[in-house]
Amino acid sequence: MTAVRRATSLLLAAFVLLAGAVAGAAQAHAAGYRYWSFWERTDGRWDYATQGPSIVRPDDGTVQGFRFAVSADSADASRPRGTADFGTICSATPARSGTKRVALVLDFGTPADAPSGESPPAGRTACARVADDATTADALAAVAKPLRYDTNALLCAIAGYPHKGCGEQVAAGQKGGGGKEKSGGSDSGPSLGLPIGAGAVALLAGAAVWQSRRRRNASG
């Protein structure tokens, strides 16, 4: 085999190593979080809320929803299921002066998204009658206790579900009971797979150049 062919073979092997390292790193770092997402329904469509339930002060006639699931971010989040509207949810709750009615859709998710050892309750709707200045969190507390929050005011449980855990990280492909959970840390840093793969390319490319020069010197 000529020096050029040897160099070409080494570089090809290096690129194969790089591709494998990058693919492995991407798989290892792909992850989601198990949490309650907050939604607002307008014109029959669910939109991810841009503010938390403790900040939003809905008007009378508003429809809002909560969905428990594993998702990576707001773009990946699962929407509440069902098509119930305000008229249906609050049909038995007439308007009253000094109060407002907020229709809530509570979707406890699927068994695949449930923490290990837990099963999601059936989804339900509720019409909360609260004071005019009440927040969504107030409306939720009126119809879905017990609620559980963490020290950062993140909503962890609605109607006692789930019994434990709060926004824990779940490795890709490990959703559901028995899923691999990470209680701390972050995967927002750079992946080690890429520099390792790039280092392999540089090392093997250097070896190919050195071998090519050695052959030329020997033949000269």
C-alpha cells in the first residue's frame, strides 16, 4: 500500500470515529424533564403559557390547562388532551358579581410519563369560581388540592400527583416507570464527544502525514 493510500485509509478511519463519537454524545445528552406544563386555550387552540400560573390573572370565561409529561422544552411539550370549552366546563357555574370563573383542564399524562411506581389519575376538568383579582394558581388551588411547589415556586404536583419528584431530568429513551432519572446537574455544557472525536482526527491525520514523509525520505 502506498503512503498516500495509507494516509487516506487513516483519515477515513478517523472520520468514522468522529461520526461515531458525535452520534454517541448526542444520544447521551438528549434528555427531557418530567413536569407540569401550563397552557392557555384560545379559539380552540392550546398555546404554551408565557408566564407562570402564579402571575397570570385570567378573565372570566378563560380556559386554561395543565399537562404532566416528559418534554425537553416548550416546543416539545405535550398539550392537554380533550376539546372541552368554557361553556361545557362551567355550564353548572353561573356568573356571580365580584367573582370570575376559570375553566381548567387537568391532564395527568400517560403511564409512559409517570414516575417510577406511580400511575396517572384520569384527566378531568373543573370550573373554579374565584375572586376577580385571583391568579391561575388561586383557581387551581380552589379545585385541585393538594398542590405541591418546590423552593423555587415550581409547580410539582396537582391533586397530589405525582407523590414525589419535581422537574427531574430523564435520559432519552428512558421515559416511564423505571425511567433513568437525574436528580442534579445539567446537560447544557458542551459535549465531550465532539472534542474527543476531533482529537482522534487530528492524531490520525498527523500520523498519516508523518508516515508519508517517512516514506518519501526513505525512497530519497
